[in-house]
Amino acid sequence: MVALVAALAAGAANAVAGGGTVISFPALVWLGLPPVLANTTNAVGLWSGSAAGAWGYRRRLGSLDRRWLWLALPALVGGAAGAWLLANLPASWFGYIAPFMVIGASLLIAIEPFVRSHLRALAAAGGRAGSATAVAWVLLASVYGGYFGAGIGLLLLVALAVLGLDDLHVANGLKNLLVVGLKGVAVAYFVAVGILHWPAALIMVVGSTAGGWGSAFLAQKVEGETLRWIVVAVGMAMGLVMVVRAYL
């Protein structure tokens, strides 16, 4: 039941304000799953919601210059590398850094409106940082996305702005597509090597899909900005609890 409620909340949060992982991942840890298993299960459980979000932007992507699609290459490579690192590095390492990634992702969610408000200016100056720098950013962000991934969308939006993609709706669509790709590679790897808790993952698929679908109703009842700060507060609280459990 806790996994279902967490997935419902995560799916709704992702659809309205973002940051669902900072709710669902700590909830799975609280249920007793080891951090690595909780992370892989969470990735599988929430991937369908990401795919649905990308599908919703398909018309926007119709106007996208095809040259942007080559960014899928560093995204897929990074996602695969991040998934491999999660599966092959000592599980204790992830257990120690996971609380801080939850807290860090919560902070990313908090500053997202500020960052978004400056994306157009960043895109107008696109190229100053150099395409190689932006592509490296996509690659590194994708490694993080395959390894953990909360807040990955904002990191990719910044990279796209640096590259000069100034239409924010198209950038959102491309960002969603890249996230689906890099997360999809990670999910396929987790399934192939069998490091996930299938019962919880299937419950989360149902919950996150229903949460995303029901977000239209939620958006009418709760302002997106209010929900954002609820997600930030819950994520920070859960992250601090995880710090206490891991270190004290």
C-alpha cells in the first residue's frame, strides 16, 4: 500500500511540478528495500510516466530540427554508464551518498523556476560555452540520470539552452525524449541483470500512471508552485531522515 501511494504521489508530482523520485525512492527505502534495489525498482516503476510525458510533446517535437536528435547518443551512453556504475560499484557507496542526492535533488526542484526564467537568456548566448562543453554536460547529466536521476530534467534543459535551443516548449519535449531514452537504457539493464523488486515495481507502474492521469484534477485543486514546495519539503525531510539512518 505504501508503494502504491508513493507511486501515485510521484506520478502526480512529476506531471505537475516534477521531483516525484524524492518521494517514491525514500518511501521504498523506508519499506525495507536496500537503497540500490529501491533505486532500480523506482526507476522501473516511474519510467512509464516519463514515456507518457514525452508522448504528450510529440507535436512540439515535429518542428524540431533533426540535428538535435544526435544528442540522443551521449544521453544513451551516459544512461547506460550510470546504470552500470550503480550495479557494479559497492552497494554501500550508494547507501552513503543516496541521502545527499535526495537532498540535492530537492534543492534542484526548489530553484527550477529561477533557472527556467533565465533559460531564454542562456539560449540567446548559446555557443559561448562551446558545443563540446554542452555535450559533455549532457553526457555527465545522463550518467547521473542512469545512476539516480532525480532532477535530471533541469540539468538537461540547461545543456540545451547552452547549445542555443531557445524554444522552451521544444526544449521541454526534447528533454523528455532524452530522459526516456537514458532512463529506458538504464531500466533495460536493471531488468536484464535482475536487480529490482518486481512486485513493488509493478505496483509503482500502476500507481505512477494513475497519478499522472489524475494530475489534471490535482492541478485544479493545488497550485503547481504550492505542490512544488510540498515536494521540496517532503524530499528534504526524507533526505535528512535517510542521513540519520545511514550515519547515526
